[in-house]
Amino acid sequence: MTLPSAAAPAITSREVVLKECFGDELLDVMNFLNEVVMRFPEAISFAPGRPLESMFKVQQHLSAIETYVQACSARKGCSPEAIWREFGQYSLTNGIISDLIANHLERDESIHVPPSAIITTVGAQEAMAIVLTGLFDQARDILLVSDPTYIGITGLARLMNIRVVPVPADAHGLEPNAVERAIVHASRDGRVRALYDIPDFNNPLGTSLPLDRRIALLDVCRRHDVLMIEDNPYGMFAYDHARMPTLKALDERGTVLYIGSFSKTLFPGLRMGYLVADQRVGSSAGPLARALSSVKSLLTVNTPPLLQAAVGGELLREGGSLEAIVAPKRAQYKKQRDAMLVALARTFGGGPQGVTWNAPAGGFFLTLTLPFAFETADLQICAGKYGVIVSPMRFFCVGPPRTNQIRLSFSYVDPQRIAEGIERLGAFVRDRVSGAGNRH
Ligand SMILES: Cc1ncc(COP(=O)(O)O)c(C=O)c1O
């Protein structure tokens, strides 16, 4: 069978004026990086934070739907066909696998929450959309973010016209006293509603928040009545030592809204994530997750039940823990992280260039600091002339643009290509520092 190949019809001449925020560089970052990758297909790209396709087990995960169907039919005492038919219908807004996710959270994250506090979402991205839509009043509410941070949250806030105030992260992430000062300062202009962070293996920085800071941060947020939004897609990818408890696992007072994702543990095409919202709402009996279901119902109605069944089936097959599925992936990403650290030491270590980097204990990213400002023009030169693509840290900054830093992602390139890519980056840096790199 061949796909139709007729030329696409031309677009109409009718002009549409976009919302003002479309002029914002923030909303163009993803497109810009994708364009650079497409324009220079031969270049080695450390730009996208994508998981490695060779490790996807798409068919295997989808075959778990049958496991889920059998389990449901046994539990409900109905035929497997009836369960399959249910997948064809509109479904429960907050999802059909909350019990299995609650069990997974207990097993893999030591987070204890009732299934009623979980909303199954279309990726972590929808969880962010539900939180911002449901809890932020544009006129007065402020979102604090650790800075730099994931564009998924800041871009969304920009689209929704929600005020964002950056709290600069240091080499270990958010510093609780800095957060407290930011809360006090920002509270003069509105209500600080929540603080967003990625404490484990931060995107873009690669940092991990130390335990004492986690505890102090929870205390600061609780005292100031600020919700903490903890986004944790990389937590299971710890390479060096035992994991630290998540903020949610430490949270005894309902300070934390927790966002999870199956994009890195399984595969991102699933678009499966979840929001944990176990706070109380006024005098109602149900948790915040129940109140937020009206937001979810207006965003996506429900998360596709078939895809929930795939995740649910895997969780059933694996006895609730994703550890066995994640372990080989973690081993592969660790190899890639190590390959990048070795290549960086070989290329820049002890050299006169003044290039420094951090060694992330997990996740997909690290920060490289250069002795010069890395401009957008450098990105093009790096890609076109030297064959390596990186992300300027500036792309992820709300506050001061950290022009001397770049984010390197080691998740999407095999170890050999990583070594080659860092050598190419080394050549660029040497030429740039010595003035040999032609900037035009
Ligand atoms: C910090 C962070 N949150 C969320 C996501 C996206 O998650 P999802 O694919 O579940 O929407 C990513 C993916 O890159 C991420 O880095």
C-alpha cells in the first residue's frame, strides 16, 4: 500500500493576527531547536531531551492491554469483550488506573496517597495545564519557578497570561532562603500561589536538591501557604547512589502537588502522566483531584482508556513496580552520562579554556559553562561548521540569561557519537576562544 503523495493544497489568503505572546522567544524555542536539527541532519545533537528510541518496547507495552482486560474482566465478573467495548466509550475523567498508579507510587517512590487523589493525564504536560488552569487566578496569582527551568511550565504560563517570578537556582538547585525572600518580595505584587521545581536530576541544569534543602523548602512553602509543584519525570534514573526522597514523600502537610510521567520510564508517544492532588478543598469531603476533574473534563475530557490500559497492564504484570523495566534503560543512560563526562574531561579537562561542567547524579542533562557568551549565532556556527548542536541555557531562563552556559543532553546519542560530538564542541570552543572561529 502506498501513501497519497499529491501536493498539499495552498493555504488561504485570509490573515489571522495571533495573541501577543506569540512574539515571545519562549514559545519558539522548541520549534527553533527542531529546525536547527532538521537543517543540519549530519550534526550530532545534544539539544533534545528525548529518550533513546532503541530502548522503546512499544509493542510489548501495548500487549499489556490484554493483561489489563483479563484482570478487569475477572474483577468485574464480565466478559473481556465488554471491557474492550468500554475502551471505545468516553471514560472516567480522572482515569481508570488510579489504584495501580497509587500502588506504583507506593512501591517506587514511597509516596502514600489514595487513588482518589490521582488524575491520570495526557502526559505531565496536561497535569501542568490542569494546575495552572484550576488554581491560578490571572489577575492576582503568581507562579514562582526555579530558574532556569522547563519550558513546558513557563511557556504554558505565558500562554495563559500568568505572572512568573524566577528564583535563581545555584549549583545544588533552589536555595530555601532565596525562595523565602522571593515569596516575601513577590507577595507585594500579588498572591504567590505555587512554586515549581524539578528537584531530581533537574532539566535543564542536571542538579539534585540536597535533602536538607528539601526539608527546608517544604517548611518555607508551608509557612507562607504556597503550594509546591514537584515535577519528577527523571526520578527513577539515578546513576550513582540511592535516591533521595521526593518532596511529596516528605510532605506531611499537603504542601506538594506531584506530577509524574511515563514518558521516560515507558515511552513518550504514550502521552501518559498523572497529577497527585491530595489536598482538602474547603469543607468538601473529596480531595483536590476530584475538584480539578472539572478542569480536566474541559481540557481533554479523559485520558485515552486504551493507553491507560497499556500502562495499567504493565503495572499489573510487574507487580506494581516499574523497576525491572527501568533498570536496563538506567544502565544505558548511565553509560551515556559516563561517556559524556569522560569526553568532557579529555577535551576540556585541565585545559586553559576555562570550561567547567557539573556531573549529574542522574537524569538526562548537564550544564557546561563556557568562557564566553554563547549566542544564537554560535548555535548556527556550531551546527553548520562543527557539526554539533547544543541548547543555549538562555532558552530556559526567565531571569538573567546565563549566557555563558549551555545545556548538554546525553540521553539521545550513543556513547561513540557522544565522544565524537564533544570533540567537535572542543574544536568550536578552541577556535572561538582563539578568535579563529569565523562568526559570519
Ligand atoms: C521537567 C519535565 N517535565 C515534564 C516533561 C514532559 O513530560 P510528558 O512527556 O509526560 O508531558 C519533561 C520532558 O522533557 C521534562 O523534562
